[in-house]
Amino acid sequence: MEYSHRYHAYPTQEVAERLEHHLDVHRQLYNHVRWDYENSPEDDRPSEYDQNNKLPEWKQRWPVFGELHSKAAQATVARFHHNLTVLSELKEKGYSVGRLKRQAPAEYRSVTYNQSGFDLDEKRGHDKYAYVRFSKIGWVKIRYSRSIPDHATIKEVTFKKETTGEWFVSFGLETEDADLPEKPDVDSLDASNSVGIDLGILNYIHTSDGKTVDWLDLEDDYECLRREQRKLSRKDHGSRNYEKQRQKVAKVKYRIRRKVLDYQHKLTTWLVNEYDAVFVEDLDVKRMLQGDGNARNKQDAAWRQFIQILEYKANLYGTHVVQVETKGTTKECARCDVATLKPIWVREHSCPSCGFETDRDANAAMNILQRGFAELGLGWPEDTPVETVTATDTTQFEFVSARHVIETGSLPS
């Protein structure tokens, strides 16, 4: 399994200048790779292998490229061809795509050292700090907030400068499947150790066993962003004051992204620790964002990112995560399967066929749980949350505020 660890970096001013210089040279190399590819005959475009073989010639012709570590230069060539592959795949899926553009200094922000050209010194730092050495650049201090597992192999290291001006170092890690926790046997799953997750409107998630977690409140952050953007609009574009204000705007945007990501990491960690199997909707997020209504709130929810993190954590912690068909989960009754139309403002489920009543999102979560069991080829156990679900006129649902998730990193069991 491949995954990554990311750390805040604190280079000295001298090393930061060298990082900036190498970042710009790699940008120039990327643009040259693009130019070489675009100006080759259409029926004889160079492959990644061909352009890697051209690197020694380019280094002789343009000495600035000779300042780069060979593996890092090859990673830059690979980056261009990876982007080409992504573009081709999007085109095959019917998307309207153009060509890869020339990278401006503000757009090219990271460099990867693949397999060699770097060293990690965990003993040199103190109080949760360590140092990373990049070939031809120097040592960079990082906040070593979590150790790299002994069973993990470092495949690559990337340094990146965010739009805020901050530096980060990421380690690409690889762990053998044998070193990861084993997932529980599918036949051992039942309603007590499994959960269905409905990604809701009034609440961020609603579980099939009666827990709800609030949305993350970002209104103050967005008010701050609007204020800083208004200030930016009054600056002369390209001036020093404009650049200072642009960084302030970038820091607010970055803070919002980090809050959402931190929230999702803590929430998904709780889910994979609490349950042996987690079933979630396979959402068409792009279509949801194109629809009318609270598009910004849906964007803040970052549901696709939430599902990706959940699947990533499931492999690390040994938990089953299964995406199920979302169509009809809200309309169908979790007890008798009879479908009932419900406008978005109707927040209760009341089945006209069997009389089953519960919260709208709770009903959807239970349908997701049942579909998850069917997806795994399991029978539906008799003792299920459907038989003991809390009615809408009671107060037995367990509500958890988003602040509780952010501040403590945990949820009640």
C-alpha cells in the first residue's frame, strides 16, 4: 500500500533561497520538456524514456539544468507525462480538454526526489523535530509530528511551497500488505459492528445506529475571507502591497482547507476504529455541485475527499469500506422497501405502508447499511437497527458537535 506523511518545514533563509532557485529551475525544465514534446512531429512524439535520455544533452547545452539532481530531473519529466496521461483519460471520458499549459512561477510549487537524493535524520532534531537533506540544496528542518513506521519504505520525498509562502515536506511511503492489520472476515460482520453513513444536509453525517455529527461552522472564516478579498481588490495589481495582501487571502483559504481536512481525518479515524465495516453512498459530487441550492456548503463538505480519506484509513486500520448505490436510499422505507416521495424540506420518514417512522437521514443510513450487506453477499440479520430505531418524537439520537470533533479528535463510543 502506498500512502504519505506530510510535515511543516522550516528552512533557514539560505536554504529557502536554494529551494526557491531549484523550484524555478525545475519549472524551466518542465516547460522545456513540454516545448520539446509539442514541437516534435505528431506521429513521432517522444516518450518519457526518450526525454530522460535527452537530459544529459540538455544539461550540457543549458548548464542551469546541470544543477539539478538526476532523479529529481527525471521526476519532473515523469510529471509532465503523467499530466499528459490524465489529460488523455479525461478526453476518453468525453470531457472537453485542451493542451497542457506553460507553467508560470506562481503555478509550479513542488519538486520530487524519487528513490535517491535525500536523507532523513530523525536523531538530529529535538522536541519532535527532524531534518531532511536534499541533494544540492541542504538540510531542511521539519516538525516531526509523527514518526515514519519502521515497516514503511520511503519511495520519494517532495518539498512544496504553498501559496501562503510556507514550506512543507511530504514522504511517499510504501508498506507491504502483510504488515497492515488484517480486515475482519466478511462472515463475521453484523449490524452491531457495521454502520451505514448518510452524508446529509442538516448534519454532516448520520449513522444507522443513531449518531449525528454537525457540520463544521466556517462562517467566521468566510467572513474573514470576504474582508481580506475586498482589501485585495483595492490594491494595485503587481505592487508590493498587493503581494502582501494576496498572501493574507491565501492564508485564510489555506486555513479553511486545513480545518476541513483536519475535521475529516478525525472523523474517519473514529469511524474505522469504531466499526469493522463502514458503508457509504457512492455520490456524484460533480452533478450535486452543478445543481441549485447550497453549492458552497456542498463544496465545503468535500464529500468525495471524505470518502477517499475513509478508504485510505480503512486500509491502514483494517476496516471494510464499501460504496453503495445512492439512488432511492432516502425514498425507500428501511423496513418494508416501499418508496415514498419526500421533498427536501420534509425531514421525517413516515411509511404509509408499514407505519415505520424515523428521521429522514436515519432511514437513508439504514438503507445504506442494508445495501452494504447485500453488496458483500451477506444475509440481513434479524436483529437490526430498523427494529429498535428511535422514533422522530423522542430525543434519544446522539448528537455530536463539529467543535467536539475538532477539539478532541474523538467521538463518544
